[in-house]
Amino acid sequence: MLKRRDFIKFGFPVAAGLMFGPEKGWTSEAAGPSNDYVFKTPFYRVALSATGPEITAMSFDSLGHGGKPVNPIIPVPAAADRQTWHVVKTLHSVTYRLVRHGQITNAGWRFDFQPRGMRIRCTVEPGIQPDPLTLKFDQYINHVTLLGRMKKSPQEMLCPCLLHMPDMGTASLTCSMPKAGLGYDALRWVDDQQYVKIIFPVASAHRNTIDYTLEVTSIYPHLPGIEKDPRFDGFRRNFLNIFQINPRLRALANNASSDTCAFTVYEYAMVAAQCPPLARGLTALDILRDTLDRYCDGMVAYGMVGYGANYDGAKTGIWRSPFDALDSLPSLIIAACTYISSSGDWRWARRRFAVLDGWGRKMMQSDTNHNGLIKYPMSGNHGCYSTGHPYRPSNWWDTIGFGHEDAYANALAYRACAMLAHVSDHIGRTSRADFFHTSARKLRSVYYHTFINPQTGLLAGWKSADGELHDYQFLFVNSVAVCFGLLDDSEARAVMKQLLKKIKVAGYSNFRLGLPGNLIPVPVEDYFRSPRRFGGGGAKGFQIYENGGATACFSYFTVEALFRTGLTVEARNILYPMLESFKDGSFSGKGADGMTRDWKTWSGKCYGYEGFLVDGYLALLAVLTDRHAAGAKT
């Protein structure tokens, strides 16, 4: 039986007063028809096969509450030349030793358990080695991801890294061999499966043992007053949910098997800037920088010309438009500048400045009439997306007919210019700083008067080439403009108060569902040609997907804008019900009808798409503003 000193030797922290044994909260059991060995504590549950080294179940609860009885592990079929094992189980360990020619060898796998994690040891002998240990996770059950730095070979994650299970928690993964990596792969649309696969390599001939240590942890900004407050359990468990790495694209993505999207990178950056260290020598900013390097080196993503199915060996969506989405370049610029300002990595800024400047130039060159606003080549006129062409609208909300002068994309462009001006100035590129300062000032000077709709008191979503405002009471458009400083204080407060009135008039009140993007239906002539399933059909599609569907996506900006305009009570009235849903895992996975929970009607019926969409977890960042507004001492 393992002693306390053994766990200290492995580098595990030992909880004060915890004794190793079944009488003090640690249990091991045999369960299920296969008689698997099950080890569980309040922090995790792992089941091992009784016949060979295979993890058959795994779940976490980073907060030590016992967690949900959910198992995303997909059984890995045994190899044709199945190895024979001698199995020894003790109270806190299971050892699998290979049997060759009737003799028990020392080669094999051993699992040692302790209250917050386990050590996995592989041993080889000359000419005798076990198969690698493979974990395969069903993304329909949980969107597992590895978080860390990947080798340039596409599918190997360096240790230390994190194994993150959204809505469950996080485990750190370390290895005894320097510069070792884990095999990491993820695929979707394969035999009706979406899966993530992690491979633990065996020890090498020149080093006959290798240890992997998995320790359940919890990573979030430690704010006064939240540690023992159950309202913040979802924040503490899921702060990292916005980070998912697609191993085939080696970049942050919608989820591990989904698309990289250029127009979401600035959201990752906002959270990375507030994130504590992930592991020794690893930060969220490191992961962000690796993703930015991929873009700087020429990677394209959804929202950029050239992105298509099987891009870089990954099955992806397709961006069929002949022009980049109008928010793609602003997003990348904001993300890069956020990385620079948060990390202080001015060496990277100088090395990558030519690329950042090129993005900025290209972004502002779309201002074809020189009025200060960037423009999308599609007119945005009624009906321009309902014809036979496959061209997408101009921003993240890619089924709504945004085009020409897009209020959301221009808010991002203003932020991008202001931030890039600061970076340019700091590294001595004075002329470029002047250009971006001037661009930001000019854009802001025309923004409010271009997009404000005097009939509603709100900013319209876009102004089409024919001069018409398209205003469907977009919460995110108005809120982003407030958050990014495009409105004066009095204008901002008036807009947010009017937005609250419109929410009440529309009858939307169940904030556990998040927020709708728009409060009144987008008509057929202003919607990308889509079936009702994706919000098409005007009023018939209202409250479905992007046509007014409720989601956590972009809700952060509305809550944040309310805080910024002094409407603190109203901000909390939205935030706290959402925190309950984050706690319950209500924004991910599938509902009872098989539809996913990332989008819902106002009555709560699921109409989701991805099953897990990282954008929604930006909303957790509003907790930092809430704690500041509460006057918590730092």
C-alpha cells in the first residue's frame, strides 16, 4: 500500500488531515459487467480494465464536489495481436505486466492513485514493450481538449499541458522525460463520431521508465469572496472553457475538432490576458501567441478566403466568399496587441510588426469612399444574400445579412486601430502610429451619427450601400460599441437604457438562457438563405439560431456595457442567472431531443449547432467586473 511519503515523492500535494484508506473518503471498488476497477475521490473518477491497461472511464470535478457521473471515454478496440497481462490490484494501484512465453516480465503499465490525481508509469525491457496507452473521448458527451504548446509536427502536445473537460474541470499533465509529448488528435464527421484522442507514448530503450503525472487542479483568477460562494462554481470550474486547440491546425478553435475562426481570436485574447499561469512555464498567452504565429505565417481560417474542407488535413467548414469577413483582420489585430500589452513581449511585436501593419493597412483600404468606415464588398441591401451565390455576410453572425458599413466590424476596427497605434508608437514606428491614430479618430467621429437610428434610439446593425439602416435591435452591436469606447458617456448610457426597455418590451426575461443577438425577427430578405432550422424564414425562424436565438455568445458585452454605464443592478440581473447555467453545464452538450444547447429558443428548446461553442464562455470575464463593482478588496 502506498504511503504518504510516496505521494510526496511523486510531487503530489497532500491534503491536510487526509488519510489514505477507505475509512477516510478514499474508495476503490469493482463495478460494472466487466468488473472494471474504479477509483474515485471528490475530485475525479477513473475506471481501469481488469484485463489490460485501458482507462475505461474518466471524469473530473475540479472543485471537489464529487461531479456528475458522466463518462466520455470511447472504448479502444484491442489490437489483433492482443498482449497478455498479469494484473495486480492493491488499494491504491493497479499494475499490468506483460506475459511473454509464460513468463511475467517487468514491462508494462502501472497506475498509482492519490486524492487529486494519479501517476501513470510505463516500463520497458530490452525487446519487450507494451502498446502505448490511448484515451479516446466522445465529443458528443464532453468536448475534451489538451491545452499547451504543440510541436511543429502537427499532432504532438508538449508536456506540461492541461487535460481540460468543460463543465467538469482540469488536470495538469506532466512527464518525467524532458521535452516529451503526447499524441493528440481530434476529428469530426467520421462515422457519425466526433472524438478527441490522446496517446501516452511508451518508455524508450535508453530510458526504460517514463512517468506521467495527472493532477486535478482549478485555474481561474482568484477573486476575493468567490472561493466558498456556490454562485461562482461555474466560473471557477469553467474559466478555461474558451480555450480549445484543434491539433491538426495547431491553433485555438471553436472546439478541438472544429474550425479555427479568425474573427474569434480577440475573444481568446481577452480571457488570456486575465488568466493565471496554466502550468510551470506555460501561460494562456503562450498558447495565444502560438495561434497568432500560425496566422502571421499565413494560416487562413473560417472567415478568410481559401479556408475549406480538409484544410491542413483537418475536416473543416468552408468559407465560400471571395472576400474575408470584415471582422477577421480587426480581430487578429486586437488579439496581437492584447498579447503584446499583456505579456510585455515587445521583441515579438517588432518581429511581427510588418504583418500586423499589413493587416491594418488592408483593413483600412476597404474604406473605399474615405469616410472613415471600413466596408464589406457585399452591398447589404435587402435580398443581396437570398440569391443563388454562396457568399457569406460580413461578420461572425454569418446568417444575418450584414454588409457594406457593418457597425459591429467597425467597432472592432476602431479598437484595432487604437491598439495598433499604441504598439506602433511604443516601438518607434511614429508614422504608422500617426496613421492608426488618425484612422481611429476619424472612424469614431462618424460612427454614432452613421449608425444611430433615431426611431429606436439604438445603433443599427449595418448601413447598406443604398443608404438604409438595418436595425433589428441587436444587443451585441450596441454593447460592443459601448465597451470599445465609440460612444460618449451620455450616448452610451442612453443606448443601454433603451436596450433594457426593448428587452422588456420584447418579453425576454429568462437570462439563464443567455441573451438573444436581436430582439425582433430578421426578415427573409435580410437573412442568408437558410432553412428554418438555422433561423431562416423571417418570423417563422425567429428565436432559432442567429435569428434571435438565446445564447451565451456575445452576452459578455451587454453585461459589461451595463456595468460600464453604471447600470450595475441590471447587469447582475443578467449575469447571475447565467452563472447558474454555467454551473449546471447548460450551454454545452445535447438536450433531450438530441439538439445541442449552445442556442435555444426563448422557452428553452434547443436549436444549437456546434454542441460546444467557445465564444459563450467569454461571459465569465464579466465576473471580474462584477467583483470590482462590488468593491471587493484586491
